[in-house]
Amino acid sequence: MNVERPGADRLLKMTGALAELLTDTVDGGASVGFLAPLDRAAATAWWTERCEAVAAGRLAVWTAWEEPGRVLGTVSLALPDKPNSAHRAELVKLMVHRAARGKGLARRLLTVAEEAAAGQGITLLHLDTETGSPAEHLYRTSGWTEAGAIPDYAADPGGVPRPTTIYYKRLPVTPRQGRGEPRDRGPGSGALESGRAGTER
């Protein structure tokens, strides 16, 4: 399984494949911000809008694929642009196609994002996920800590309000970068540089 972090231009070429992954995720009942059924054109437009954030260095996206043209998984890091929050990032849109589940791909993508964040000097990650969802087991067994739950935070794909649980994870400071040192958040900088992140066999 190939895992890479595409730049904005390559991501734009992958929007169709990513849209198929997004619609499959929503159809499968996962709460990722959309209601079912999700129109393919709307999913493509949503991914196209993400390209601007990637180009600006505000979003890092990783994709997993076995063959060109079919994306089986993805995860992103949303990077704050405020000076007082440069040490943290939000893990968003961890998705695995239903045809590729049960093979450790979600954990692989999570690890890739965590390692890249730590290498860039990020020391705190946070995320939210539907309370009681299968994703909670992944986060709990990957060292994430539950911070609390918010009732009726977001509707599931069927439109029913569900509670959301907030998780966080502290990351170690890498030897090459101590606390308080500035990080370049520009496009293609540091450990979040676009390119091949690794492979899973």
C-alpha cells in the first residue's frame, strides 16, 4: 500500500478518486461532516476547495492507494495560523474505504500523520469523533486521551444528532527541534513536505 502526501497540484488531480472515497465513507454511516446520500459532484467540489489550503500550507493531506486512480484511505492535519497555537494541529478526515478495512490501514495513516507532525515540531494533536464509533477504539489503543464529550454535537449521515468525543495526544519533542523554536509553516516545508510518506505491505 502506497502512502504519500500530495502537493496541491497533485491533490487537484486526485479529487475524483478522493470524492469516491468520501461518498463511500458517508454511505457506510461514518460521521465526517456530511449527510447521506452525498452527491459525487458535491464531494469533488469539497476536495477541490481543500487544494487552496494545501497550497497555503494550512492543511497537510496523506493518501493511500494500491493502484493509480483509486484512493483507499486518507488523513489530514489542519495547521493553525495563529502564533499562540503553532505547537498544535487538528487531525481531521481519517477515512478508509470499506473495501480496505480490517487491514491496519487506518492505524498506518494515523501513525504517518503523527510522525510527520512530531518531525515538524508539533507537540499536541487533537481531534473529535462520534461517541461510540469504531474510530474510538483506534484512538484509545494508539495513545490518545479522551478529554470529554459534547452531546448532540453533530448529526450522523442520517441526520440524527449524536454526541462527539474530544481526544488529544501529546507528541515528543524531536531532538533536532526544541520547544519554542520557530517552525516554517509554508508550503512544502520541513517534515510535512509533499512526497512519499511510506508504504504498507
